[in-house]
Amino acid sequence: MSIDLHLHSTYSDGTLSPAEIVEHGRKRGLRSLSLTDHDTIAGISEGAAAAARENIEMVSGVELSVEFGEVTFHLLGYFFDHEDTGLKGKIALLQQARDERNRKILSRLQARGIDISMEEVLKFSPVGQTGRPHIAQVLKEKGVVSSMNQAFRRFLGKGACAYVSRFVYSFDEAAAFLKESGGITVLAHPAQIDPTLHRLPGLVAQLAPRGLDGLEVYYPSQSSSIRKKLKAIAKRYSMVISGGSDYHGLIRPGTDMAGGAKFWVPGEVLEGMRQKASENRHIRDDI
């Protein structure tokens, strides 16, 4: 049976609730899931409760934007204690930074004569965090743009007129607090960082001794040849491998969870991740 360890819900920028994610995963025949919402862990409890009812394993997860030198990338965290007060405090700072950014973006849009309010944006984000995808949805609904992609090209993407940067943790900081709460760290969709994989080994060589535990080898847009190369890099640095669909629901037409003929994540990768999490906890407890 397949697993899927990269999923987004309405608590970040997905269109299905955590419970709906679990139900859809059951229909896909998945035995293990991980909710990896952007910069929030608020949906994990709801997802775990739904998963328990369906006899599906729910692995705690999150996807964080982090910086390392001049490089910005996404870091996946797994197997942490989502009730850990220290972790909750770190995540709360990210939520505060997102709120401040949203207000600045709306101010820039309003200065350009676009009638948009936070109340309108929140209608698209009833739970969890609010971000640029929700602002893009309002712009589309108002007819300012014809698509989400156009909203980002014209207004919200990096370099666009309403773009505002936000606070992110350094890789070292994020790896530290994820491990302190019992978790492991995985580099998300590596081929998006470096499609040729020419520079990736050098980056991984720097990150491995600083706390990177694994690579996301199984990802829909990563070909079999890319997966083979990523497995070799992971083996070189004694890393675990992971995989997931990065499913966001209806916001990304034509995509779906793992489990079908087009995309499959073997269940055995989870055992290596579980073992690494256990090792990390032993190291933490011995310090």
C-alpha cells in the first residue's frame, strides 16, 4: 500500500479540511498520511482524530520556509510532538509574521486602487493561517485577475508590485526546534531547488552535519532518473528518504494524492524515517 507524507489542508493553502484529507486518503487506499501545512501545525489534531477513526496512521508534519546563506528552500518536519510548547511558540512567531505581511500586501493593493479588505480575505481562510493564496482568491473573485497564477505574476509574486517579504527561520534554527520536539528534517522537493542536481550535493554536504536528516525522493514531478540520483545522494550522507504528493486539493487541478497509477510512495520509506526519529530522540535525551 502507498503512503503520502506531503499534504496541505485548509489550515494553510489547501482546499480540503484535515478530516476530508483523511477521507480522500482512505479512498485512495493510503495507510499512512502526514499533514504538512505551511508554517502551521494547527490541523494535526483534527487530522489525527479522523485518521484514528479510519485506522490510518497520521504522522505529525509541517512545511517551513527556511534560509541557508543565499538559498531559500522548504523544509519538512516529521514525527515531532505537536503539543510541545516550545515548538508552538516558534510556530506562533511565523503566524505573527504572516499576519503583518498580509496587512502590508493589502495596503499596497489598496494604494493601487484595488478595493480589498481583510474581511474578504478571511472568507477564504476560515481556519488556520491566511496567506497570499487567499488574497489571490479574492482578486480572482473580484475580476481583478483571471487566475491564481495571474494574481501572483501581477501582484503577489516576488518582484511584483504588492510583494512583501516576511520573516523566516534559518535552517539551523528550524532544524534545532524540530529536533528538540522529537522530530526529523527532510529537504522538500529537491529538484525544485536545483533541477539539474549539479549544485544539490554541495548543499546537502553542508546541511547534513547541521541537522538535515533526509531528502524527499518521491515527488510527482521528479522522474525515475531524478529519484535514482537523489537516492544516491541520500545514501552518500546516510540520510533517510521520504515522499509525498504535495496535494493541495482543487486549487491545483489535475493533481491528486499518492496511491494511483501515476504516483506511488512505498510504505517502507516510513520505517527508515521512524527509526531516525527514534535515534534523534535518544540523542536529545542523552544531552
